[in-house]
Amino acid sequence: MQEYDANVMRRVQRDIMDSYDEELELELDDRDLDPESLLPSPRSEADNQERRLYFRELFRLQAELVKLQDWVVHTGHKVVIVFEGRDAAGKGGAIKRIVQRLNPRVCRVVALPAPNDRERTQWYFQRYAAHLPAAGEIVLFDRSWYNRAGVERVMGFCTDAEYAEFFETVPEFERMLARSGIQVIKYWFSISDEEQNARFLSRIHDPLKQWKLSPMDLESRRRWEDYTRTKEIMLERTHIPEAKWWVVEGVNKKKARLNCIHHLLEQMPYFEVTHPVVSLPEREFRDDYVRRAVPAEIIVPEVY
């Protein structure tokens, strides 16, 4: 076993702590901060205990996701995970925690914008098919081909004929994916009317979150019942054995993330893959090389 001096170990420990700080940064809610002191407001002991439990479980589940990733690469498995739900339902937060500690070359997120003029003339599934996984890959769709069954239907962006054709086609499309060896897992994040209203208000009054609100989001709020109706039809008509829908209760964001990750891990028979022991090679030193000084004018000023 290699010997390391105390300074190196301190640097390693600091790096580990920095990674924890990055996770904590994701969880900071600006409404809990005093703008004068930038110190967190006092929390009750129950809140602190719940927060500690959340982080403990999140780190544990993320460690399991790393094992799942290794198993996917080792076995050549192919996985598509669809995330759907109302605006502000928590899809993005769950996706962020799933991929946070994974290799982006293995696990990637696809979040397509509205189709351009050319894409609107293509077969509807064509632009999604281009992002499907190869062997040893996991693809997470942050919204998917189910746009047609949701926003396009509610906002009138598709015709009645296109809407009807979607329901005729999508079950067979997903069965084709399954027959080709792609596992399809579909999650719907569900929140209450009151909770979406609160999250929208939070975005309106928070300058750091206002970018998350688009005119389409605001219109979707007005059409809550229309979205409810289309969601119910979608779940009923596209819940098939080869690609089932799973509903995540999302009123509590933290619980929703943990429940989603826990359920996802149960969908695959993964096991821990044994890796060869990694040892750091000795660095080479060459007598004929002298390191050049970096020109001072291109160094970033150390303001902090």
C-alpha cells in the first residue's frame, strides 16, 4: 500500500469535504438566509434531524447508483428513463441528484427544446430516437415524446388527428424499444394544486429563480384542469407491461427524490462489479525539462 504524507491526506480530505459542500449548496434555500449576515436562519431540532436523514439517505442511494452504473457498463444494459409531470413538480431536482455522481459518458440527460421547422416535418419520434442509448448507457429524458399527450394537446400545438395517431403509435414504439433490448422506465411527478401555486409564487419573488418561469408555465397554471384531464388519459392509454408508468408523490421534494431513486434502483438486478485495484504510477522527472513561468498578465486575479 502506498505511503502518503500528512499534507497529501489533508488535501484529499479537503477535496472530499468540498464535494459535500457542493451537495449542500444544491439544498440551500435562499428564503432561509438572512441577507445581512448570510447565515442560515435557526432550524428546529426536528427539521435538523430530518435534514440529516435526507442527506444520509441521499449519499447512500447515490453510492448505489454508482454501482448500478458500473453494472450497466459491465453488462451492456440499455436504459431509458422518462421524467414527466407538471411544471415545478420536481423532475429537474430528481434528475440532478441521480446524475450528480455518475459518469456523463454513461448517464446523460436529454432535454429537447421545442421542435424547429424541419423537425416538425419529421416522423414525430425521430428526434427522440436520435438520443436513445447504446449498450452500457443510461438516458434520462427531462420531458419526452409525451409532450404530445400533454402540452401540445392542451395548448393546441397538435391537431386532433396527430393526437389520435400518437396514442396509436406510442405503445408500439415503446414495445419496439423493449424488443431491441432497451429498458423503458416512466415516472410521473405528481403535485397538488396548492403546492404548484406555492412553487410558482416562490419563483416569481426570487430573482435567482425567475428564469424558470416562462409564459407557457404561467398559462399551464391557468389550465390546471385541462392538464389534469390529459394526464389521466395519457396514463390510462400508455401504461403497458413493457413500459409502465410510475407515479412519484412530489409535494415533499426531498422525499420524492429519495423515493424515486430507491424505486429506480429496484428496477434492475444490478450487482457490485469487481474492479482491479488502482495504484498511482510514479511520476517521471526529466533532467532536460525546466518548467516555464506563466506570464503574469494571463493569471486570473485572486480576488478571493
